[in-house]
Amino acid sequence: MGSTVFDSGLFRDMFGTSEMRAIFADDGLVGRYIEAEVALARAQARIGVVPKAAAEAIAAAARSIQIDFEKLRRETEIVGYPILPLVHQLAEAAGEAGRFVHWGATTQDIMDTANVLQIRAALQVVARDLREVRDILAVMAHKYRNTPMAGRTHLQQALPVTFGYKAAVWLSSIDRHIERVDQALPRILVGEFSGAAGTLASVGDGGLEMQKLFCEELGLHQPSITWHVARDGIAESVTLLGLITGTLGKIATDVMLMSASEFGEVSEPFVHGRGASSTMPQKRNPISSELMLAAAKSVRQHVAAMLDGMIHDFERATGPWHLEWVSLPESFLLTAASLANAKFMLAGLVVHEHRMLQNLDLTRGLIVAEAVMMAAAPKLGRQRAHDVVYDACRRVIEGGGQLADILAGVPEITEALGGEDMIRRHCDPANYLGLCGPMVDRVLQISAAGAR
């Protein structure tokens, strides 16, 4: 049985996905170690440092080797790192060619490169899921472009907006994250082969060419210089996940609040039993949003750890590197789970337009007080219009009634706006949506261009 949410049979699919687990599982990681060792042998064979037949034998052994994981675990606990024990197994499987395995490399070269290979695969999953979330939100923004609802600031009704506008704000963040992933790849997907102190002293003058070919074999960028203790690329990958899950957490928070009984404006997709309470039959808790928020809070802690872990001592660190072994896989698992929940929740989100309209009337017209003020300002002056409308608002708050009815009894406002019908027109929230529609259109246009 698992001991954490990531390997628990109960919780693992709530805090990760099988696809992402496969990327960061032990056999996946060891496979990346072996992939790096084979690439190194092939690169060295291309410049004659290792016999071509030896490189082919190492590659063949890598394809057929059956890793003794129990032995690897025991020896890793003794050594402190898995590469030396793994090299022993691979070298033995390669026979005579085994003496050329790991030629000139150091443990961190292989581990760093393997992590970058994992990150590449993981970011492909993240980028795909982000694009799927983008498509869902684009449909939502278009569909609800003109659906009015209360816009809220400081948890109080402020001005009318549309639900499409809200979805477009979410969408704009997702579009930027897709762009960030693309822009970050050249900085993150960098191979590492530099030797014990990063100087390539073990392979001599041809070291940089060997490094270049090694990176080519793996489809990675060649570093400008050793990055054993320059961890910004790895830290950037987790920081990027912090931004992505932060946006998903914001979306989740909006959905959770809008799902509250007092708002009732949206509901998560109905699945029999999902979000049920053990004692209250009526409950339909927003489980997907809750998991998205939990992921955001957890990943940002890993971001802090990774930034802390950038501070390495001298040419090889004594401890900070190990933080990555914890934070890197967990951050990707949490992000994958959050994206999976976002896709499910947003694709099936139930939008209660009638409740949005009802909620717009909760303040009895106060939500459009600014509309009346701005319409009267050309005749009365802004400050006088503010004072008159402010007084009317106080009467609504203290004595009840509708703002439009009270304003209709104020000759100054009636004259400034041109009659009672115009007062009621300005008090209709649907007539004070600002540029919500054009803003939605603009986001959709930019998003569609980015998708091409």
C-alpha cells in the first residue's frame, strides 16, 4: 500500500494521472538514465573515442537488459545515487563493451540529462492539456459572451459583467501559459555532459564536440557551459507549473464561490455520487475545483523549495540538488491532476443563467449606480451627479425599494436623463456591460491566432 497521496491506491488519481506517473516512475526514470548512457556511447563512437561496435553492443544491451530493481535499490541506498549501481548492471549486460559505458561522465551528468528528458515528456503532456483547456474556455467565452452577471470586487457586487467576459479572462491566462511553455523549452531542454567538476577534463580537447553530439543524440540543446550548480532551467520548469496551477486555482476559486448556495450561478458536472456527503443527502460539493485549489497551494510550496535549491555551493552541491528529486515529480503530478480536473469540470460546467439574472437584482439596482451617475454627469457635473445618486443609494440601503423608483422621484435626475424611461434604461444591468463583448471577441481572436 502507498504511503503518500502520489502512490496511494486511494488518492493517487486525485493528485496525479497515470500518464504523468509513467513519466516519473522508477522504470521510466531508469529508462532515461539508460537512454542517456546509450546516447553518450553513440556520440563518442561518432568521433572515434569509443569503438562503433562497442556503442552498438551497449545499445543492444540497453534494449534487452532486465534491471534488478531490488539490487539497484540496495546499492543506491549505500552509494547515495543510482548511477554507479546502474552502470554496473548495464556494463555487465554489454559484456566486453561494458568497459566503455559511462566514459568520461559523472553521475550528475546522467541524472540531470535524464531529468531533462522527463521534463520534455511531461511538458508535452502539460502543453497538450493546456490547449484542451483553451479550447473549452474559448467555446464558453463565445457562448456566454452576452450573458450578464454581477461582477464582484472585494466579494461585493460592483458592476455588471458577462459570464463570457469572466471565461475570457481565464482563457487569456491559459493562452499566456501556452506561450510561456513554448518560450521556456530552449532554456530548459538542455543536456548535461561535463565530467566531475564540469570541465570535461576526463575527455580532453574533443570534449565540447563530444558534448554537442551527445545532446544531438537526445534532441537536446547543448549548454553554453556546465550547469551542475546553475539550476535556473530546472527551477524554471517548476516555477512555470506554479504559474499554471495558480491560474487553475483562481478558476477553481471562482467556480467554488459561484457554486455556493447563496450564489447558485454554476454547478460542477453531475456524476452520480460525486461530491456527496456521508450525512447530508442534498450536498453536491465542487470536488474538482477543491482538488485544483489544493494542487495550486502544493505546487507553490515546491516552487519555493526549487528556488531555495538553486543556491548550490562551489562546483558541486552538498544537498540542494536533492530537493529536485522530491519537488520535480510531485509538481508535475499535481499539475497533471489539476489540468485533468479542469478539463472535466469546465467541459461539463452547468451555467445557471437565471440565477445570474436574479443575483443582479439583489442590490435593487445599486449595481448600476455608476451608470446613472455617468449618464447624469454631462448635465449636472460629475461631483453633483455623484452626490445625488449617492443620496438615492443611501435611501435604498436604509429604506428599501428599487433605485430606479427612487431616482424617478428626483427631479434633477429625471431632467438630466430625459425622463423616467431613460432612468429605467440606465438602471438595467444589461445596458451597462462596458466593453465586455468586444473584449471577449479580442481574446478569442488572439487565442485562435495562437492556436494556428
